[in-house]
Amino acid sequence: MKSQLSKYLPAVFIGFVFVQSLFFKFTGSYETEYIFGTLGEWSGFDLFAQYGAYVIGSAELIATILLFSRWHGLGALMAVGIMSGAIIFHLFTPLGVVMPEFNGAGEIIGYDSGLLFGMACLVWLSAAFLSLRDLKSESGVLSRLYTTFFK
């Protein structure tokens, strides 16, 4: 039972964070426009500003679905990759760690004190744990892939 809990509790947390963020990414919220607009302007990739939220949101949705399938190791590895990108963008671009909060009219009403960044770090840790757990398990998909390609 403990083994199953250590598998599903982190997966449920990751899935919760990813699924609740889909509302923001797929509806063009002010927060999403700010984040992806800032990154698009910084990188010079206008397409990232326009479509980046849809691409990242779709990847998060796929990772969440995989987390609750027999391919959960791949879902966890995808989550590590997605959150690695988020953490790097927060730390090393003009985006920064503290994000503005917006009201319904698109006006900044405060700041999140780094909550979004903190959640990204917690999701990354949970996904890294699940990836390593799957890699160490003889029946894990990552373990089988590793054995197939590297041994």
C-alpha cells in the first residue's frame, strides 16, 4: 500500500497543478499573456508569445494522462522537462520569480510572492522522484527503455 501511495500521491499533485493551469493557458488569461508575451519578446520568437501557452498546456495535459497510465514513467519524465523549462525561464529571463496578479480588467492588483515559481519547483521535485522511482523499478517503463537502449 505504501508503495502505491508513494506513486499516486505525487502523480495526483502534478496532475492537479497541470490541469488547473490549463484554464489559464487555454483561455488566454492575463497571467498567460504576461508570461508568454514576456518570453516571446525576450526571445524574439513572436510565435512563442502567440502559441507557446497552447503548446505547453498540451504537453502538460499529455504528461498528466500518461501519469495515470502504464506509461507513468514517461509522464513523469515529461513533467521534469516541462518544469525544468519553467524554472529556467523564471530564473534566467526577464520573467523573474515573482509574477503579477491581475483583476478582470487586466490591471495588476498585486504579486504572487513567488508562488507560481514555488509550485513549479514542487512539481519538478515530485516528477523527478517519480522518474527515479520508475527507473529503479524492474517493471518501470523508464527502466525497460534504459535497459533496451543503454545495456
